[in-house]
Amino acid sequence: MTGTKKDLINYRIARAKDTYDDALILAEREKWNSSINRLYYAAYYAVMALLLHSELNPTTHTGTKSNFSEYFIKTGKIDKEYGKVYSQLFTWRQKGDYDDLFDFEKDKVVPYFEPVNQLISTIADIIQK
């Protein structure tokens, strides 16, 4: 890693926002599996920034989900609805990426855009404090 821990945290927040924008572009093209993937990764990059900010450094996606739940959702530092969103996206990203003959539809994907955007903003606010 080059730069400081703060640089990496800021990079991950920026990456979360860029990846969220990618999800919007894919949704415009009705690429729903790819949109779910990008929504998951947008949330993942933001959560990773938060964990790094909190001196936590999981090495797997499952570890990231567990740390996020244990240290932020269960403690009430972040609303449990965001934990549900993150957990659902984690499951759906795997399903969309790895299951054969499975395709998401618009009505499943679109409701996740606003919560992911809010999660990124919430995490960015926590980090700025």
C-alpha cells in the first residue's frame, strides 16, 4: 500500500461512489445481474473503508460481512436495515455471478439503489467525524 491509511479509506469511499455510478449505467441498459454485482461492490468498498477506519481488516467477503454485522449493525452504530441490504446483496451477487440459468429482473434490483446510496453516505459521514 502506498500512501496513508487515510488515503486508502478515501480511495475506497471514492471507489464505492464510482461503482454505484456503474450500477446506474448498467441499470439503464437493463443489465440486472451486472447491476446487482456493482451494487454489492459499491456497498462492499464503503464497508471496507469503514472497517479499515475502525482498525478491522478482514481478508474475505464473508469476514467483511461478519465484521460489519458484529461491530456496526448489532451495536446500533448503523441501522439494521443497512445490514439486511448488505447481506441480501452479498447473497444475490453470488447467485447472479455463479448460478446458471438465473437472471435478476428490474423489480428486484431497482429498490436497492437508494439504500446502497444512503449506506455509502452514512459510512462517509461516520468516517469524516
